[in-house]
Amino acid sequence: MDSIDCGAIAQRIEDEAKSSIAELKEKHGRQPRLAVISFGNAEQLIGACENSGIETAVQYYANDANEKEIINYIRVLNADKGTDAIAVFGQAPKGVAEAVNSRKDANRAAVPLAVMAILESGGLPLEGKHIVIINRSRRVGLPLAQMLLRKDATVTVCHTKTFDLSWHTGQADILISAAGKPGLINGGMIKKGAIIVDAGMAQNGSGLAGDADDSIKEFASLATTIPGGVDAVAAAMMLKNTAAIFAAAYI
């Protein structure tokens, strides 16, 4: 199995964002400000922001932090004219991401766009391919399915309650898993030569883990890594989104 070089894809997107932000700063006399609501180690994202010319304000929370308190803070950021964009980073409590004003949401379609960038970076043909997505959320699975359908792929949307999940995953030419359930996918659940895009990063006993375990290496032809895979490209997409939000404020 070969690993997809997501680091190079993320760097290309960061470079594009950096170029856009430099032009916007010259035009408007200031740099964009991104508020980061972090539920984990956001140092890589913060470093990328600094390198791209984005000012950051970071607030760290534990995973068991009070949801109401966080949402109240986000409402303050929504109303703050000095905050151009807001990014929720890591495994946030349910309802937190939805509290961000859509006009300031740097997470907007970041994961679906990251997956599309990964699939398209190597010229992988999507037309006619059977692509199985394990995620039905409005922020990831559903918009991603629409993007893939527009590329003429055949798309099946599954979730953790899908009956006989392994039957569906075994039919996939490309399997995209974003369930956040470490160990959900093993090698016996995929067909030989399948491409695996693992967007299901979550904490387990030994650190960060994806939905797929190491046994997929015997069957997959290509796969992303955890960390440094979809997560890295999605973080780069947040920079690109921040630049777009900042530009839109002056239209």
C-alpha cells in the first residue's frame, strides 16, 4: 500500500492562501483575524496561520467543557467586528460548530473540500467509480456526496448504524470514512486495490487514530495517514476559507 502525500497537497493550498492574504492585506491595510476554538493540539494550524499572514486568537477547551459556556463565547465572536473568521478545531461537543455564524465559519465544507482535493490531486478518475462514504452529517457526508455526484461518481452514504456495513464497504472502489470511530474499518472489510481516505480522526489510548486500522495495508492500493492526512489538508482549507471570508467582507 502506498500513502497519499497529503502534506504536499496541504502545502499547495497554504501557499495559495498566503498569496491571497498578502494581496488582501496590501489592499485593505490589515490582515485577517481568525479565532480558533481548540479541543486539542492546534499548534500546526496556528503555525500555518502565522506563516500565511493570518492573525490568530486561540481559546483552548477540554473535551468535557461546558457546552453552554463555549456557545456563549462563540456568540461574542460572532458579533465581534474585529474577528473575521472562526474555526472550531478538534473533537468539539455537539452543537458547538453549529453555533458559529455561517458568514464567519472557517470550517465551512473544509473536510469535504479536503477530501476532494486529495482525490483530485493525483488525477484519480472519479467518473463511474463506486464511492462509499461513512458519514451522513450536514457538514461532512452530505455535502461530500453532492460534490462526488457532480463528478459522476456513484455514491453510497453509510453511517455507524448501517446494517451489514462491511458488505457496503466491500463494494467500494474508494472508501471515505469520517465516523470518528477508531478501528471501525479493517482489511477484511475492503476489496483488494481499494483507495481509503480516512477522515475519522479521534483520540484513543495511544493518541490520534483514524477509523481504519493497520490491517488495511494488506488490501488497499492507496490510503491517507493519521495524522497528517485529511486533517492537514482540512486545516489548509480553513486558511483558504478565512481568506475568502475576509475578502467577502469588503464586497
